[in-house]
Amino acid sequence: MSKPEYFIGLMSGTSMDGVDAVLVDFSQPKPQLIAGHTQAIPSHLLKGLQRLCNPAADEINRLGRLDRTVGSLFADAVNALLEKTNIPKEQIIAIGSHGQTVRHMPNLEVGFTLQIGDPNTIAVETGIDVIADFRRKDIALGGQGAPLVPAFHQQVFAEKNQIRVILNIGGIANVTFLPGNSEQVLGFDTGPGNTLIDAFILQNLEQAFDEDGQWAESGNSNQALLTQMLSHPYFSLHYPKSTGRELFNQAWLEQQLANFSHLDAADIQSTLLDLTCHSIANDINKLSPNGQLFVCGGGALNGALMKRLALLVPGYQLQTTSALGVDAKWVEGIAFAWLAMRHQHNLPANLPAVTGASRPAVLGGRYSAK
């Protein structure tokens, strides 16, 4: 039996609904999930992160404080994860930390992306080396820096002679197209995932998310509003492309709703859910009219979303990645453990056809616990 090759993956996405920490063994051909843990983001920190995502004064001081605070939160997630196992920290080769994205602006004249969660703090407070800052190397090479998970999806989920689409629905939704032959793997952000539906229910009902899409299901979608929102230029952009809160946020939503104040709030929620489903389905159907579609991320747990999406992609068999042996909740966390493993072995981890980078590259930097 081969010696375990343990890495930890840390992921906090656009939705900011918690920090996922996973312990993964890469000694076998398929990654083995050993344990998972979700660390809640305290409300005061969540509010600070949400403020930092919007341009304002005194940003550098707030950025510096939150960078350290998020690092400590990530370290807490790792330590809580290890408490669930009998595996000592000395056996963990490294932690792969995504960080918390506070800006993603790859299309400026000098494009950039910024994730906080100081890896030095994580290393010191866990006693484990950290590999982090995965996105900026790809941007330095002319890429979008996102999405990075398609390379992981290709290794874990690709099946010869089988068209598969892996759909991750976090705050933003992204797809990976696995053609099952010699054609290039493709991947890109389709647009909003949970970010708008979460923001709207929080604003109206003070709930963090619409459980199982129940509130959306109680309303009736408005076609005029849906058509207007789908006319956003992002949806017609050719890939490589990536997006985030910088584009699809509260301010954009308020602008879209300016002429629809007469609508019932539940009808708006239903329309926002349709925006997510239609923007995803439009892109998937362009990639291929049929295939297998596997969903992961928080959106996979939204029954109304899954039901509506299935109707919009009739040529696809729709399931979650759990059907392929990888729990839909933990896929992105496992992907960042995988990125750390690739760095450890000096292997490239980006797909230029996905991000637009000029070449494949080893991603991330190492931060020693010593």
C-alpha cells in the first residue's frame, strides 16, 4: 500500500457563505477525500469583506487588517478540520489556499486579481506550509486567472468518448467542457450563480440563502425583466472570460430593477433564479446539444435551480458530481488541494485554452511554516 500524500484545500468563494477545508490523499490515481469542514465567517468579518468588495476610502488599511483576519479564519478552519481526524499536522505536505477574492479585474489595460487571507498567517497558526496566490501567475501570462478548476475537472472527471460538462455553481457559475476526445478542454464563467439570489433574499427576508429555491418557486418570473438582464454584454462575450461581484452585484441589480418596482419580491427572486439557469443553459447548449452534465457547488443543493436547469438542457443527463464519486459540496476545496499538489511536484496547473494564458505554468507560491 502506497504512503499517503496528504494535502489540505481551502476555498472561500464569491458567495462568502463559509470557508471550506478538505483533507485529501493524492497517493491513489483518484483523489481520496479524508475529511471536510466548513468554518462560518463571523458576521462582522463578512460585512467588512462585503464593504471591501466595493470601492471606497481607506481601502488599504482595511485591506491590510482583513488580510490578516481572513488568514486567521482560514487557519482556524484547518485546525478544526484536523481535529476531526487522527492525522497529525506533520503528515500534511502543504495547504492549498484559494484566499478570498476582493477584486477580479482581468480585462483592464493592466489586468489584475486580488485574493486576501495572508498565507504567512495561515502557515504560522497551523504549523503547515501553505501554497497560495494561484491566480496571478496566469494573469502575468496574459490570462484571466480564472477559472482554474477545469484542469482538475479534466484529470478527475474526463471519460474517453463521452461528452461531459462539469458545472460549478457558487456565487458565480463556471463550466468545464470535457469533449471526451482529442479536442481542447474549455472552461469559463457563465455569469451569476447564487450571488444575486442570495443578495436579494438577504435584503428582503434577512435570510442568507433561498433554501431549496422555495421563495423563488413561490413567485412567477417576469419575462421582460429576464430578457433585459440577459442582454448584458457579458453573456455574449466569447471565452476566455471570467467575472465576479465587480460586474454582477447589488448596484447592478438595483439598476436592472429600476423599471420593475411594481413586481412582487418573490417574482423578482424567481426571475433572478431564471437568470442563473438561462445564462448557464445558453452556454452549455452552445458547447454541445447533448452530453452528461454534473453539477457541484452550493447550487447543486438548490432543488428549484436543478429542476429549472434540467428543463433548459433537454439533451443532457443532469446529476451532481456525487454520482462520479466526488461529493458536490467539496469539489472546489479538493481542487485547491490538487493545485497545491501540482505545485509541490513542479507541474503546470492552468489550461491556456481556458484562461487565455500564453503557456501552461506552475501556479502559486510557497509560504513556509518554519
